[in-house]
Amino acid sequence: MANQSTLRPALSSLLQQYIKLLRSSPKSLRILAATILCATLGGLWERRRRYRKADEGRGRVLVRRNSAIQLKDGSRLIYVPYKKTTAKVVINPTKSTTFDAHRRLFLEPPGGRGFKSQSSLGGGEGPPVNTKPGLNLAFLHQFLSLLSIMIPRLTSKESFLLLLHTFFLISRTYLSLVVARLDGEIVRDLVAGNGKAFAWGIGKWLSVGVPAVYCNAMIKFLQSKISIAFRTRLTRYIHDLYLNDKQAYYKLQNLDGGLVGGGADQFITSDLPLFCDSAAALYSSLGKPFLDLVVFNYQLARSLGPLALAGILFNYGATAWMLKKFSPPFGRLAAAQGRKEGDFRGLHTRLIGNAEEVAFYGGAEMEKGFLEKGFKDLKQLMEGIYSMKIRYNMLEDFVLKYGWSALGYLFTSLPVFLPAWGGLGGLVELAGATAGTSRETDRMKGFITNKRLMLSLADAGGRMMYSFKDLSELAGYTSRVYTLVSTLHRVHSNSYSTPRPELYGAADIQGTLHKGFDGVRLEGVPIVAPGLWPRGGEELVDSLDITVREGEHLLVLGPNGVGKSSISRVVAGLWPVYRGLVSRPRQGGMGGIMFLPQRVYLAQGTLRDQVIYPHTEMEMRADSRSDHELRLILDAVRLGYLPDREGGWDCRKEWKDVLSGGEKQRISIARLLYHEPKYAFIDEGTSAVSQDVEGLLYETAKERGITLITISTRAQLKKYHTFQLQLDGPNGGWEFDRIGTERERSSVENELRELKEKVQNVKALRERLKTVEEDLARVFVTGGEELPGFEGKSGESSGGIKEGSVVVKSGSGTEEHTAEEVTSEETKSGDDEKVPSEGGENKGKQVDLENESFADAVKKGGDE
């Protein structure tokens, strides 16, 4: 301490010497020094003001464009609206080492590596079922694991909020003791008729009320702040696991079956806030009552004696046992309700996402039935939960309110009826009235003080008992959030295991995905459609071996459902590589690879964001790209009119509803031209574009040096590619060949030769068609309708003609022949026309006109 105190005299001596120097210097020099100092301070202030103004302007621009600034350490600086200006918020990403450290907490059961759950021993079909939510070892493990995320270190913001919350909780307990004593004194002075002391007591009561009210308000405020802080930590942690290069957002629903009772959106938006609110309230509902129990029990033990303390403790134990025995499983009920809420919400989300398709089919009634059934299941569960709570609430209210109040009166009467066992109150009772007061007033003060303490104690005990129910509900929410985080960790680290080996299962991945190769190469890779873990997948293509180098454009052909799009999913890493080796460039940017899916995704944001997706405007400006360059790209894809039509680059709309199908696909090609990767997978990317524009898009992409791998069912795209990969179908076969080989040319020439031969016979077929039409104009069948071109009268056609006969009108008259005669004559003459007669119900009414149909087809072909 002596060494530390030497600093103050040194500073004092320096200041005195400086003042002495100023006094000894000339006045002009002092004025000059003051002027320089004021100018320097004014310049610094003006510089700071300009910086703040520029920062506010940049913040307003970034808020309007929903963008951010990327810092050197990987964190992001975002601006949020605050009052009339903006505030800066720095978001630090979660480190990969943190995920590695936490993986053990979320992928191992509470008992460690040797612990075997019932689901793993049973060898079920689905993923291992989590332990039933409740107050058990699993809940403690889950909550502490999540707590390590919510409070990462002792010096964090959350630790400071909890410490401040604890201070106000202790202050509120102390103020409760002060209020209890003041209550007894005020009643004593009122009974004794001491007006001056009574007025002074009222003044002290009001003065104590101000900090008490402030403490209560701060306790609630800090509880809300803690809940928001917990939710912020968990949400950012989950987002870092959910949205990264591991593509957990895709694999979670398509490869992993761990999330039951809703999708990830249900867990993040509904279950996570409930868990954070319950966790923040848990500290207040357990910490404050526990502190009150300790303090108030100590005070009552001094005032009422050890017998009252023993009775109070026995009452607590009996009440806890009774409520525990008759308490419903609130944890499991909360988890079940969360699952039903997720299912019902999922039905509405599904309807919103497929509203247009449902409207085209007219499936409103069927979807309404699904929604009503989902709500009915949720309603039945909630009614069952509420009916279970009725009996418990009746028992809880009777025990905590009336039972404890009756026991409180018994304990506070001990100093009066059993003064030897009444503690300090009994000693006062045995000693008689104190100076200036009567025995009744002392009894009144003691009773009121003890009653106030008993009421506070009963309130603390009641909140402790109520907290068991809240703790059970917290166990249900904890189980849901822990399931989400553990599933994300499993997907992120690919940590799958199954009780039995499954061919092409999640635990049967033996292939390798290599990033950094100059080209696209698949060596012995089966294309497998994976099933939800732990089930195996279905093989679509058998052991694919292809290599695509720069400039070798590939066209993947085949019927629907044979696995064309599945190849792009395997190369992109969405689906696992079960066998063999997949090599590709690194994703994103120039020199990399880009994937254009069949369904064009249009993000929320401006028109500029649609073209540069997945880049942000911040990344675009950092790469020195301008809006003029984006205009040239839109001109290249024949969309140069969009900025003027929609209101500029900063216009925000629901783009999936504004743009047509062809415009969406051309926006996708515009993204390809903006990023200019070295290789690109295009999955049916021009199916809604006209052929002339389609050719322009392909040629433009090839001129930019992009090697195209197109997935399509249209063979006319061959002219834009070098190689083709033909997938055969359900047998998993495939054929890789260069486009324009001798074999392909010979097959095309043979087909062309056949078509030419058919075209040469068109003239003869037309003459035959004319002859057939003339014959049909002269022929009709008995009992049938008159054929076109027949000039006879209906009366002539029916009189005196036998069934099954045919009437032929010629220049010499009308003749009647039998069907056999007509058939033999036509056969002899070599004509192809046949007029068979049929008996029975038809009675010779049908005519075989196959040649007529063929003649019509030939005629149409010739016209074309």
C-alpha cells in the first residue's frame, strides 16, 4: 500500500510545477497556449462529431438494405434502429473449438460412454428415444449442458445480470424483514393510542415503500433481461450449427429423423422462448424463496422457539411429499403439448407453401379435414391436461393457503399458551409488560410481526412448492431444446451409429468427398437416395465413373426418377458418398463450382439481392462490383427491363409472386454470370425459356469460361454440350459417351433415311386416300346412318333389303350384295378397304377404317 500511495504526491508535484510555469510565463504566451489547446480540443470534437454523423448515415443505409459489415476477426457489425438514430451491435460467431468441446455433452448420455439406453438395447427402427422428461438425472445433464451455452464464462454479460438479480433479491428479503417489524410497531402504537409514534411509523412505512417498489420492478425487469440474454446465446449458437457449410438445414429433415413433433422452425421459434422464460424464472422462483425460507425461519426460530421451527420443517416435508405423490407428470405433458403444437403448425405451414397447387386441384375440403383433425388432437390433449390440473390445483391451494395459515396461527400462539417453548416471545410474556406498554400491546406487536413473517414464509414456501410444477414443465422444454441441439451436433459431426448394420445407412458411409480438384470426378460412386436415419437408402445408379474437365460440357439425360438430380446432390455434398471418391472444386466464387437447382429460390430483399445471391451487398461492394455491371448481366439474360419496371435496384417485393417462371430461371442464370464459377450444375434451368433465348443463355455462359453440367430430359440441348451421360432407368445402368461420335451419327442417319422413304410414299398414299373417300361416299350399311356423299333417299335404302346386305349405287343402278360377296370381291380386287358385316346387336353397322386413319396421318405428315 505504501508503494501504491507514492503516485498521488508525484502527480500533485507535477501539477504544481505546471501551474508555477504558467504563472511565470508571459501573458501572450499563455493566451497562445490556451488558443492552441482550444483549437486542438475543438478539432477533436468536430472530428468525432463528423465521424458519428457519417457512422449514423452508414447505419441508416445498412438498416434500409438489411446488410452488415464483416470485420477482420470474422465477426459481423450490424446496425439496428434505436430511437431516432442507429445502434451498433457486434455478432461474434461461435468458434469450431467450442462445438468440439460441447459435442461430448450432447452426443453422450448422462452416464458416459458405457451407459446404454433402453432404445439402443432394444434395437428399434427409429432414432434412440430420449429419456422421458422429468426431474431425473437426464434432466440435470441436459439443463447443465444448455447452461454451458447460456453462460459461457463467469465474466459474461449473463453472469453480471444474475449477480445484479441476486443483489435485488437479497435487498427485497431484507426489506420484507423491515416491513414486518414496521407492521408490528404500527399496530402496537395504534392499539396503545400513541399518535406521535403512529404517525412516525406511517412515515417510515412510506419511505420503505419506495425502495421496495423499485426492487420488485427491477427483479421482474432483470428476469426478462436474463431470458432475452439466454435466448440470444442459444439462438446464435443454434444458427451457427444450423446454417453452415455442413448444410445441416438440409440434412436435418432429409437425412436425420431425430426431430419428432415439428420441424426445426417449431423448436427454434416456439420451444426455445418457453425454455428461456422458464429458465430465467427458475432462478427467481427458487433462489428468492430459498433465501426467504432461511432468513424467515431463523427469525421465527428466535421469536417462536425450536418447537415452532420443528413444526415448520415437518410441514414443509409433508407438503412436498404430498404434492410430489399427487402431482401429474407436467414435464411429459409439456413435451407432448409442444409436439402437438408443432404438428398443427406444420399443417398450416404446408398449406401456405403449397397453396397454389392445392387451389388448382381444388383440395380445400381435404386440407380442411387435415387441419381439423390436427386441431382436434391438440384440443383433446389440452383438455386432458387441464382436467388433470383441476384436482392438483384444488389440493395445492387447500394445503398451501388454508392448511399453512391454520398452522401459522398455531405456531404464533406458542408464546402465549406455551411461553416456556415460545422463544423470545415467551420470555417477553414471562417477564411481563415492558416499560410504557401493556401486556396486550406487546402480544399484539409480537403476533403481528410473527404473522407477517409467517405470511412471508408461507408465500416463500408456496412459491417453492409451485416451483416444482414449473420445474417439471421446464424439464419438458429442456428435453425439446436439448433434442434440437444434440441432433444438430449429430448432423454437424456426422456421428451416426445404428444397433444393426444397414446397407447404405447413415453409419455405412465409406466414400470420400474431395474439394479442391480442377474438375468434377466420380470414381466408383453409387448414387443412393438416403433414407431417414437409421434406415438404409435406395440405390439409383450403380457405380458411376465419369470425369469432367474444363471445357468438356456434359449433358445428363434420362427419364424421370432415374437419379439425374441425385448426381448433383451427391456432388454438392447434400447426400452422402457411400462408396468411392467424389472430387470437385471448392464451392463459391471464381474458379469454384455453383449449383442451380430446379426450383429457383428467390430470397427476401431487394432486386439487387436476387441477382447477387448468396452474396450480400456488403460483399458485392467489397469485390468492387457496381450496379452498372449488374445491369449488363441482366441485359445478357434478356432481363434488362426489370430495374425500370420494378422501381430500381433497392425495390423490395415478394419476388416469387412478381416474376414469371421464365424470368425466375433467367435470374438464376444471371446469378451464374455474376459469380462466374469455373463449373456449374444446371438442373432443368431453362425449361420455361424459349428456344432462342435458351441458346443465347448457354452460349453466353460458355463464352464466360463456365463448364456446364446440365441435367435435362430434352435431347435438343446436345448441341451445346460435348459429352452426354445417359441413365437407363430402374436397373441403375448408365452410358457415358461423346456427343457426335460415329455410332451416334450412324443412328441418326438411319433414322433420317427411314423418314425420307416414308415421305416418298406420301404421293401414292394421297391418291389411295382419295380413292377410299370416293368409295366411302358410295357405300352405306343397312340399318346405319347415311354416309357423307351418298345421294340416295333414306326411303330407298330401307325398302326390301335383307339384313346383313350392302347396297352399292353405281351408274347402272342400285345393286344389293351380301357381305360375303362384297368381302370376296374386295379381296380379289386387292383393295385394302374391308366392309365386314356383323350379326347380333350390331347388325353389320361397323366398318373397319384403319386405312382411313393411316391415310389421314400420312396426309398430315406430308403437309408438315
